[in-house]
Amino acid sequence: MRAKSGQYDFSHEVKEAMAGCLACKACSTQCPVKIDVPLFRAKFLAFYYSRYLRPISDYVVANIELTLPLMAKQPRWFNFMLRQGWIQTLGHKVIGLTDFPQLYISSLQQQLAGHAALSLSLPQLESLPEETRSQFVFVVQDPFTTRVSHRHIKFQKWLKSNG
């Protein structure tokens, strides 16, 4: 691909070379000139995607927080649809997702029914003495863990049983 100036555009090769980067910053400590590769990678990808289209999977993942609450209104129907072979094949070929997660039928509030955490508000927590607050463990949830993964409920039960 030629740039406007007639120079070859190496953007695709650079993107391919950076695809294996985990952004762990381990290379920054090894680099004699201390180049922050994850920062460089982020800036490069911003530049790259200002010139080229993003894959559709980026848009699907980016919008999961918006779509999950809507899907959670009819979890049985969405789970049924997402289990269909043709949907899985289409999802794999078009989006690149190999396995769609199933939505929980019961809500997080239903799973935690009767737990003291549901009855405490932020002002109430802030008014507790420091000694009491230091005994709390807060697990911040996002739309994905609220709708798809309830592992934090198991974690909460484990914490309670193990002091």
C-alpha cells in the first residue's frame, strides 16, 4: 500500500509484529533507552485505526456493556439463540468469537438475596468506624460479571466461610 507521498506504508507489518505484545512492560526494563513499548503500542494502534477500519469484533466487545443489560431482560431467549449452530458459526466467521457466554437466568440481586451487602449504602459504609471498614472486602462488578459470571458470589461465600 502506498502512502500519499509515494512511500511504502509499513503500518500493517508493524501491527502484525506488535500483535504478540502483552503490554506487560517487561521489555521496558530490558531496553537500554527505556522505551515504553506498551505506550508506543497504544499510540501506534490509535494512529493505525485512524487510517484503517477496526475489525467488527472490536465493536462487539466495546459495546458489550451496553448490550448485556438489554439481553438480560430475556436471558432464556438469548441463551437459546446463542446456542444455535448457525449463530455460533456466524459468530466465529464474522466476529471471531468461538464461544458465546451464556447469561444467568437469575439476577445478581436474586443470588445475593438476604445478604447484608445489599442493605448497605455508600453513606452508611462511610459512616462505619475505620476498624469495622477495614474488615470489609469490596468486589467491584461490571456488566459482564453481573450478567455472565457470578464467580464473585462464590468468592464472597468463600470469604465468609474462611473469615
